[in-house]
Amino acid sequence: MANYHLLGLGLAGLIAASGMTCLTSSRELAAAQLADGTIAFEYPPRLSEATATRNQAGARHVRYYFTLNLNPSAGESLRWVSLQLAEGRDPMFRFDAEATQAFEGTRRERNSRLTLGEVTQDRDTQTVTVVFDPPVPPGRQVTIALEPHRNPRRGGVYLFGVIAAPDGEQVRQEFAGYGRLHFYDHDSDPIR
């Protein structure tokens, strides 16, 4: 089983340790298996949407949804995803790992539920890692539903860095994008 505990490095450390670069052009990896045996996506998953059911700071009974698109030509199945609170730190911010779900489709157009393996949380780095068991084949749209104990206590923009990895022992982790959630203080009115 791959080492999912590199997440203690933080998002920047994870990117540097993996030798990964953030791709901004249409040029992607050329092969599913690199010369050193590392398994990589030919076309990495991309984060397409991040939403919250409630956007009031401190609100309870809320879910966050992160939707990833797996390219049909990805070349490899999706094994795990990590989501790290990269901006907008709240030391009390944590998730209920047992309530985590994943399914094919989007928040509003759900299809079959996906089976999850291990779901872990590192409170120091504010990272949640979701392992798919079995891995999700290319060509799918996957949504991960996280349940925080509550929204962050302070309003503002919170960015979640999303990293995806293929199935295998030695894998190249890929940055899938930032999920942006905006929370408003109790006395704020986003309509004004």
C-alpha cells in the first residue's frame, strides 16, 4: 500500500517532495509509468467544483462537496485524494472522518456511491485523505462529501488544495486544483 502519510509535509512540501509541478498548460505527462517505475496519470484529475451547503461562519450541520473530473485518457485509476486547508487556517477546524462519503456525479446529480477505504485526518496540517477501495477508473466524475464539525469561526475565503494519486506502490501525486469556499460572519450580508 502506498504511503499516504506524506501529508504531514503540508501542501508545498508535498509538491516539492513528489517532484511534482503544477501544470497550467495543456501539456501533461507522456506515460502512465515513468522510467523509474513511478506510476503517473497520463492526464491528471482536475477539480471542477467546490461547494458548501451553508456559508455562515460557525454554522453546524454542513457538508463540503469537492468534484473531480477523471479524464477518460487518464491511463490510471484514482486511488486517493487529499484535501488540505491551505488558506484561512482555523486551529479548531476538523472533520468527521466516519461521515465522509464519495459518489459518482455531482452534488446535485448523484449516481452510484463509491466505496471508501481509509479516511484520515491530520489536524496539524489540516489535511483529510480519502482512499478509494476499489480505485476509481478513468472517465468518471467523482464527488467527495466532507462533514466538518462546524464551519470556520471567522468569515473569509478558505482555500483547499486538492492532491490526487493513482493506484500503485510508487506514485506521482498530482495537484488537481484549489477548492474555494467563502464563509460570511453572522453580521455580514453577502447580498449587500
